[in-house]
Amino acid sequence: MKVSELARLAGVTAETVRHYTREGLLHPERHPENGYQLFGQGDLDRLRFIQRARTLGFGVAEIRDILDHADHGDSPCPMVRDLLASRLPQIRERIRELQSLASRMEQALAAWEEMPDGTPDGHSLCRLIESFPEPLTAGHETGEETR
């Protein structure tokens, strides 16, 4: 099957198929006469696997490692467990940071509800932001929480 058919069957765009091919995750054959990339059922299965892995938060490089292990007959499962186990605390911390950001945004919107818009006058850029309390931690000042 051609790129467009594989994409349709997998529910992705043709560009997604091309991207994963460029990244070495899919290995199509070439049509001998016209050079078109030809994909088989194995490529569709692999693409669906890639989609599942992406849904679990794996990046392209990690998926490449997982597929390389499997392609060489080694079980990638221990590596997959380790990757998720190490990533989960990071994700939970990121969620806490985003919840804190959402809270600050809600506070700002509530405080700004009755404030008039201002025009920059050389002393003030935006009174709304300037009226918000200064950050209490170094993380806010460096932008760390807004990655």
C-alpha cells in the first residue's frame, strides 16, 4: 500500500507516516519501477504500535529504542517499565506545577475583573500584570514553572 492508504487505515496523516519513515521507525520497500514507498501489513501493525506508545508519552527516540530491541529479538518490556516508572514522578510534578499556574491565572482573572485597561505611558506597560504580586520563589522569576 502507498503512504496515503497506510495513513488512512491508521487514522493519521500522510505526513505522519513520512515523518516516522524519515525517523527510521517504518521501513517501506520501494516500487522498482516508480520508486514509490510501499508499505505492508507489518508496517500498519508497527504504526499502530507507535501510536499506542505515543499515547503513553514515549518520544520518537524512545520508540526507536523499543523497536530496535524488538527487531533484534530482545524483549523491550523491562526498558518500557523502567522508562514509565521514572517518567511518572516527573509527570506528577508537572501536573502540580500546571495546577499551581491555573490557580494563579484564576486569581489574576478574578482580580482584574473590575480593573480598567491601561495604555503604556512610559512608566507602565500593562497595569493588569503589574498589579499582580511579585513571585515569591526563584522558580517563578526564572520562568521555570512555565516550561
